[in-house]
Amino acid sequence: MRFVSTAGRAPPADLRTAVFAGLAPDGGLYQPATLEMLPDATVGRLIGAALQDTSLLLARHLMGDEVDGDGLASIVEDALDFPIPLERIDDRTFVLELFHGPTLAFKDVGARFMARLMAAFRSESDSPLTVLTATSGDTGGAVANAFHDVPGIRVVVLYPEGQVSPLQERQFTTLGENVAAVAVAGTFDDCQRMAKEALANEKLRREIHVTSANSINVGRLLPQIFYYFHAWTQLADPAADVLVSVPSGNFGNLTAGLMAKRLGLPVARFVAATNVNDVVPRYLDTGRFQPLASVRTTSTAMDVGDPSNFARMLALFGGDAARMREAAVGSSHTDDETRGAIERVYQAHGYVLDPHSAVGYLGLEAARARRPGSVGILLATAHPAKFSETVEPAIGQTIEVPERLAILQERDSRATRIDPDAGQLEHLLLSG
């Protein structure tokens, strides 16, 4: 498979080049030049298949000519060694629980696959690699965990100081060794801008091999396609009219879903569910994309005012808003609505949603009201214990903290503080 830049001014690249570059030379994002649809018979044979079997078939379809068969099977087996169950909460509503990996967040899927893919591509003679990632919450922990103790790779996590939950922060500030946490006195959009500037910095590219582990890196984006197919294959009625609601911030997750649909996933429509940071739902309503300063909410990982992956969404549909509306509908919700959804779902079904998944639930409700009889799948992106300060008052109960989170309280937390300044980040990266 060849990969092209969304900016359209860089030569096509192979998978290895795209993964290690992170960002294309012209500043665009790499994405597949073509997405060849799977035959209907192949998709049909996936019904009821195990997660790893579905994932391996898709991995071979997307990148099989660049990674040998046994190596790809080993990557899938090692990266996806945890369950992704599809839970029913009522007759026509299902929750895909993506939070059973090591850091209890959906980011584990892409981060673990990418880390193993990079390791497979590297040789002992390669120069050390710096993996730079910006996080508004779960990306930092997932990437840090995936690359922790990997020889020859340093991880630097940028995060907006005071704007991620305490447990999320401790997931990447307590590891040490080859993982460095950098608290930026700004917003996630500042962190994302700084990461892009660093990736485009010729001095950094020359003196330290710097790449990205955000969803701007196609190596982390493509594996997210796997679980969309996995969710559909677990439905009792695969012929149903299916809506999939995706809690969205930087829009990598939704982009992967749209790519899955292009590959032949039998889903009627996606819901781009956001908090009040609603630039993509506004685009779907008006056809105009206007980035805004991000607003802080209880669903902090979705506090993004200028989502990078929107460039990929535009490219998928040739910049045609009408075509995008055929595949996705927008839905935005306030903090009060989010807390109300957490309380309502718990009281009605005994199911606990985290704030991000609650936004997704609200988006699914709104979309199903316009599509009676549809089956809804909600992507649950994080364990609710990560957001106990919001969830517990809403449900009136204490949430049991999983052991892998509880143990973080016993570890020392370390971070370097910088201003949202590219020069300060350059100095830190070169002196590290």
C-alpha cells in the first residue's frame, strides 16, 4: 500500500516511511492512497470471528505487502492480547468496551500495534528514535505504556498542565526511564501545534530522529479500523440498520470508522459526538470549517478546537460536505447533559459511562430519534474510574478503582514544565 499526504505536495510513501516520518514533508497527514473494498463474501465470513482473527485479516489487507505474514500475525497477537467485548444495555443499544487494555482506554489498540510495528521495522544499527506525542488525556498513557522500556526509543509526552484527570496524568508521569512527561502551560491545541512544529523542524529531524505517536501517525490510526469490524461481527443481526456513535476530539477514531466503511463495513451512518468543542458538527451543518480556541469541559480528552484528523476526513470525501453528511452526522452536548446521561443510563440499566462515552450516548440517542428502528453501537473509550470526580456524584456510588490504576498512587510523579513555545521544546528535546 502507498500513502499520500493530505496536503498533496509530498511524494507517495511506503508504510515504513510514513510510520517513522509521522508527518509528511509538506506538513500534511499520511493516509492510504486507495482503500480497496473487501469482497462481500469476505466480510460475511467475519461474522462471529474472534478479535484477533478479524484484525489479522484486515491488517493483511491494509499492509500485508510490507510486513511478512508471520511477523504481522505476531504483532496482532501481542498487541491485542485483551478483550474488546460488545455489551448490550437494551434491546437495540450496544456498547463496545474499548477500555480493557493496559491503560484502560481505547488508545491502547493503536498505540500497542504501532509500537510493535515500529519495533519490527527497526534494526539494531538504526539511530535512536524520539517518539513525540501530544495528549489531552488517554493518548499519553497508552503511548508511554506501549513504548516503555523499548530499546532505542525515547518517548516525550506533551500535555496541557492541569487539564487532564489526575489518574490519566499519573499514567505517563510515573513511568520514568525512557518516558519523559512535559507539562505545557497552555491547551491541548498548543501541545498539538508544538508537536507538529517539532516534526517539521529540520534540525530535530537531523540530530534526533523524531516522529509522532498521535493519531496523526498512520501507524496508530489504521489499527483502529479493526475494532469497527469486530463490533459489527458480534451483532446478532448483521443485516440491521446500524448507527455507530464515536465520542470525538481529535477525530482519529471517527476517521478510522469512515475508512472502515470505505473498506466495506456495513454501517449506515456514524455519529460525530462532541462536547461544546463542536467545530466538526458545525461543519456538517454548514459546510464551513472554522477552528476555535478549545473550551474546557468534563470530557477533557475531547477539548480540541482544531482537530488534526479533519484533514483526513476532508480528503476521504474530496472536500465535499454533502458526501461527508451521507456517512456522518454531528451532535454536540453540554456538561450538564453529559452528567445527566451518566445518571440516567445508570438508573435505567445499571451501566456506568465515563464522561466521553456519555457524550457518545447522547449523540446516539439524537441520531436514533431520526432513524427509528436502527441498532446503535456506542464506542466506550475509557474506564469510568479515570473520571470518578464526575461519575461518582452522577451515579451516587463509589467506583471501584482497578488495581492497575490504584497502584499509580504509590509511584512518584515527574514532569518538566515549559511554556507553549517551540524553542523551549526544541531545547528540551536536544538536551534530553
